[in-house]
Amino acid sequence: MFTEIFVKTTANVSLLLGLLEVYDFYVRYHTVTLLTLLLENRPKQLQACILESPLGVSRLIDLLDDKREAIRNGTRSCNLKEYL
């Protein structure tokens, strides 16, 4: 239920995508974790929100180039590539 309410507003997902600009490990790691949980519960709605966000896709792709293994693996494990 929380996921449905959270994803209804595109601004919420845009805020999360904006947090991905921060290079701090913990901010990025927990943002990726939250996006993974949202993706597991509401994949189509999250995909729509990401595609509506101006830099949504590019920010997610940038995570794959992160030098920290935990961030890269978190991005891969949430299967974001499959939905974009």
C-alpha cells in the first residue's frame, strides 16, 4: 500500500532520482535499495515515473559506472535495465 501511494506522485520518484546525484555511498546505496523495493511492488508505475523524469534513465545508467561494487551490484540486482 505504501508503494502505491508513493509511486502515485511522480515528484516522489523524481526526488529519489535526484538523490542519485549525491556521491555519498550511503545515500546512493539506500536510494538504490528503496528503488529496488518499489520496483518489486509496482514495476509499471515506477517505470512510468522514471520515464517521465527528465534525467531519470541517465541517472540510473550512471550508477552502473560507479566505482563502488555495492552500488553497481545493487543496480544490477534490482533489474532496472529490464524495465528501461
